[in-house]
Amino acid sequence: MHAIRGHAFLVKNTLLQTTRQPDRDRTARPASRVVLDLLFIAILLVLAGTAARSGFGKLLTVYAAHAELPAAADAAVSISAGDADAHLIRGALCESADDLACAIAEYEQAKKLRPRDYLAWLNLARVRELNGEQNAAIEAANQATVLAPYYKQPRWQLGNLLIRAGRTQEGFRELSNAGRIDPSTLPSIIDLAWSLSNGDESSVIKLLNPQKAETFHALANFFRKKNRVESAVNMYEAAGDVAEQDRLSYIGELIQSQRYQQAFGLWRGEGGAKSENYLATLIDPGFEQESNLDGVGFGWRSAQKQNVRLSLDSDQPREGRSSLKIEFAGDSNPDAAIVSQIVLVEPRTHYRLGFASRTEKIVSGGLPIVLVKEAVAGRSLGQSNTLAEKDNAWRDYSIDFTTNETASAIQISLQRTHCDGATCPIFGRLWLDSFSLTKQ
């Protein structure tokens, strides 16, 4: 209304300027002033009527959209024929009534009024396809991607249109672009590729053509759910740090399901196919580096939390810079591994495990031992003598064992012999160092 008043004020001033008379005609001014005032009022009424008409048309458009009343939409279009929103609303109501010809006409008009509105083009693309005009639909959706190249929806709609038209490679190229813009769409895109590829992993990967870590991550999670281990491992490796949490949880899942070679390959970041390079390989056999004993994967791990303290000790190691010191201070579960490591091995093969140990004032009814057992079945393959030397000197130990015909991994662990009675405390200190595993 302020704009209308300003416009009217300018019009009034212009009229006064062009109709001003010389001084000698001042006696005639009252009559001319009346005419000018009447003309000004007429112009103001016209402008106000136009604004009111436009505002009422907008009101009808909003009402038609909320109430879904075609009559209101028809009235809005008749009042505001130049308003793109009115045509979009009427087109949507026609579409919901399956009047495709009406919807197409309204969306076409909206597109003409607002040619750079990508949503108008997408609406047109949708009803063109519903009307059997596939090529025209693709053309309209493609124009939407030109107008909004960094928006997900145009890429998504164009991709699906192309796939339904039999142009699968082109379609997935657009869907992949949508996935890069909004990674939350990737699971749906991958699921579609899986269906169209009849569950062939290589075809899914080819259709997605992953280039970003987020896409590799989504593929890894998808193949994991489908129990396609090798593909999941490869995708997690390609995803890098983006997938770190899921990668670690998958390593734990693979170990739980006794897929040790694939788990080791993923843990090392070299793929399951290369895990054979690490057969009979101990991780940090001399306890030379800090490690997370609570972590997931391979290397040294600890399940014992009760009155046991583990630390690296640089004082008098058997060799290298440090050894592992274990301090016992009371009750602990004899069946829980104090420290352990899973190692990949060959089936039907004879091995020798060597290590060094020294102790100080170990007192318990269940003394510590080093145990070798099958990682899969848990059957014991061999164990050391009890570790409770009296002279606090390093001693070397060895355990000979043979793996069975299906063996893929063993577990080496420091545990305790079983105790008599309900409780089984242990006190004292023990050091371990210089582990080795050799094929005999």
C-alpha cells in the first residue's frame, strides 16, 4: 500500500505540473483543482483495485493449496493469470485428479512464467512421464538439473526417468551424482542397483562407479548386510577413515564368525586375499610398542579386568627395549585370558611356540600358564609348564603343537590353571618377552 500511495503521489504531482496555469488565470484554479483531485482519486482507486485483486489471487492460491479445492485454484488462476504459483497449485490439483492434460497445461504455463524455477520443470517432467511422454519428461528433468546442478532432487528424478526408459548407465550416473550431493540417498540407490544386477557385486560397483569415501562406505555397509564378505572388506578399505567405526565393528564381527583371514586382511588394510602373507606371524612378539589391549582385531588383547595390571617395563627386558609386566593383586577369573593373541596358521602343520618368562613372588592355587588352542573350536593344542620361578631369572619355554585339517587360526594366551574352592586369588609379578612361532 505504501508503494501504491507513493506511485499515486508521483502521478498527482506530475498532473499538477503539466496543468499549472499562468498567474493571470488564478481565478480559474478552483475548478481545475477539482478536476485534478477527481483524476487523482480515480488513479488511486485503480491502483488499489489492482493490488487488492493480486492479493486476493494470492489468498485464493494459498487457500486452494491447503484446502485442495479445485474451484479455489480455478478462481486464483482467473484472477492472477500471471502468477506462476497459481498455475503450479492448479496443476497439482489436476494431477491428483488424474487430469494429466490439465496438469501439463498448468505446469507448462508456470514454467513459461518462471522459466528458471527448477521445480516447475520437475513437475512438468513427472506428469509428462505419467502421460507416456518419456522423451519430453527426460528433457524437462534434464533442464531442471541445468538450473539446479547442486540439488539432489533433479538428479534423483532424472536418474530414475532414465532407468525406467532403459538407459540404465546414464540413469545411475545421475543417481550417483544425487548420492554425492546427499549421501543419505546412497542405500536406496545401491539397493536399486542390487535388484537390477540380480545380486552381482561387481555390477553394483560398476553402476555406482564410486569415487568418494562416502559411496565406498555405503557400499561396504550394504555388502556387509548381504554377507558378501570380500566385497565388504574391499569397500571398507577404499572408504578409509570415513568408515573407521564401522570397519572396526566389522573386524570384530568377522572374528566372532570365525572368518579370521578376512578379518586380519581388513585389520591390516591389505584385503583378505593377502592375509596368507602373515601366516604364523605374531604382532609385537617382544612387547616393544604401546597398544590398546581393549581394541578390536589382532595383536595382544586382554579380557581380564579383575585385580590384574598390565604395563610395558623397560627394566631388564629379555631382549629389545621392553617386556610385558603383569602384576597380580587378588581374586581374578582363572578362565579369562590375561593377555592373548589370535594368529593365522596353516592346517595340518606342526609349529613350535617359544617365549621367555620371569616371575617374582608368585603365590596362588592357580598358577599362570601359556596356552595354545584352536581359535575356532577352542580345543587345547598345548600348554607350558606353570610359570612360578623362584630365582627371578628369565627362562625360555616352548610349546610344540600340530593344527588340524581345517585350522585357519590359533589363540595364544596367558591364563591360569584351575583352582580348588570358590575363590582363587593370585599375588606377585610376572614378565613375558620374546614370543616366536615357527613351522617345524
